[in-house]
Amino acid sequence: MQNERRKKLMETVKQFNKDNKSEVFTLGNEIVDTPVISTGIKTVDEAIGGGVKRGGHTIVYGQFSVGKTALIMHLVANAQRESLNVCYVNTEKPISPERFRFFGIDLDSLLYIEAPESAETALEALRTLCKDKVIDLFIIDSTNGLCPISVQSKVKGDDVQERGLDKRNVAALPMTLSNFYNVVNAQVFRAKAAVVWIGQLRTKGIGSYITMDGLTGGNAQTFYAYQIIKLRHGQKADSPQIKVPNYFLDPDNKLRKETKSTDAGFDVVLKLEKTNSSKSLTQGGEIHIPYYYNSGFAQPIIDEEKFTIEGTEEEKIIINQKLIEKRIIKPLSETNPYITKASIKKNVETSTAIEDVKIDLSSEDIYTKNDGTPIEPKKKRGRKPGSKNKEKK
């Protein structure tokens, strides 16, 4: 009897799919786990389950200047390296092309929408790209900058009038987003597009007694989100440090060196407020990731030739001379941008002190000591090449 019912079930399903000209019904063993797009930052990928989910929505939010846009730009650059199609919607403020290039983004292949006229324009653009299945990653930066048409104008008969700024539009954006998710969410999934929403932190609550951090966009955002990632600043004590040698003269005018640590960026705490991934941190899990001023969330390249000099102008000149004599540095050439024309003389006394700059090691100039004698290069220890063979002969 059970076999007969199962057989009838499959016939019904087959006919339903045929009538709808689509595989509406499938079996559970045909479920395919959609892939992710890596951010390119190992610690972040490990925390969120490998990257942002294709076919789903990821929300990244937090206070200003915490690294939200920087993290997403790393994601965009990595997606482009995988030859994926990316669209970036900027609803906030102008972003210079150099900022994109800083993170390795190829502007020639990036689809870009700047300051869309309305929220509906940006969302309709996403809908169109997903319907045609031609987009892999779609960024909205940020949700707070989306302005629905209902906020901007009102219709009276056949006339469209601009709304005054004194008019309140309660829940206009949440209603627009709720309608969007209801209509477009299935198209996002079928297109296997990863949609990332960047949000600004806002305070919500009842009066001044109960307040909490929250998101703009209403409950539809949090309901449909595959993951919600919150970024906040960590403690200053956890900021990444860079060690730089510092040269100075002791009371006996001897050259001394000490290593100083300076802030190279700031600490960012990533919290996974919601996740549907079995490979990510558990919900509420946190990690600390360093943000570097010179490389974003990517590990910086250590500049071993960078150092500082401490002292008066006269002491800096003496230190500069001693560093040349010890062959720690080579003299600067005229092509070096950190030396002035007045200092381009073959005498150490007139050379400009070097402070916190990268040294040009390509120069072969010869400086002289104060008494006019040239500074001879130190002889290398050991036998000359071929001397061992000559002794044997």
C-alpha cells in the first residue's frame, strides 16, 4: 500500500513540474550547498565559514571608521582575482579611485553605481542582474544611504510634488526593503549571487532608559540575512605594532640603537551576530583582527630598511656619517627625493639627516670624512674567489 502511495506521489510531482515547466519539486539528495566568495583575509574567512555566501545576504555593520568598507574592498579585490562579476553601489560619499586601487581593485572591470536617485533604482539594478544571472557579487554601501521614492515625492492626481524635509516618513525604508526581499530573494538565490549590505550603527530603544545598538532597514533585513557581522573597535593595547630601529648618540658620542614600537593601525573586533553556516564560529562568537594603516586587513610587508634618527640637527649629521662609515646605509644619490639640492656635495657635514624614510640603496656615491679623506669600503673577510685552487697548485 505504501509503495502505491509513493508511486502516485512521484507521478503527481512529475506532472506538476511539467505543468510549470520547471523543476519545482526535487529530492533532498539533489540539494547542492552553494559556494562562498572568500574575503582573502584568512582569519575572517575562518570565522565566517570560508567567505560570504552565494545566493544569500550578508550584513556587515558597525560604527564609523571601523573598517567596514575596507573589509568589503578586500572581498571585491579577491572576487575579481577569481574572475567574478562585481557591482558596487555607493550611496554615501564620493570614494576616490585611489582608494579602490589601494586594495587592489580593478576599476576597468568593476560595475559602479554612485549616488542612485532612489532606493528603488539600486534595488531594481540588483533585481535585473540577478534575473539575467550575470552577477556574482553585489555590494550596497550603505543601507542607510538608500532613500525610497515615497520619501522624496508625493502624488496628487496627475502631479508629482517634491516632499518637504519637514515631512516625516516613518518606516519608509523598512517597507521598501521588506517588499524587495519578498519579490527578489528567490531571484538572488537562483542567480547564486552574494549580496553584501553595509550598515551604519544606530541607537534604538525606548526613550533614554532602554537603548541598544541596531541596524537601519527593519526586521526584514535581519530575517533574510544569512549572516550578520558586527565590527567594533578593540582596545588600544591590542593595536598592531611595528618595530623600528632608532639611532642616537650617547653622552660619549657613541652610536647607539634601540628598537621602538609604534602603532601601525588599530584592533577590530568581529562578532558574528547571526549565522546559518555550520563551518563558521557559533552565533555570538568573536575574533580580533588587526587593521593596518598601510595595508588594510592584509598582513603588511615589513620594511627592514626603515629606521629613525633622534637628536639635534648636528647630532643627526654625525649619526648619518657614522651609519655610512659602518656601511649600515649607502650615501644618497641626487635621484633620491628625500635629499635637498643643498646637501648634494661630497661631504658628510653638508648632507641632510635621514629620519623615518626608506633608504635608496642604489647609489654608488662616495662621501668624504671631515678631514677630506674618502670613506673606503670595508674589506670582506675570507679568501678571495679562486685563492684555494691557487694554493693547491
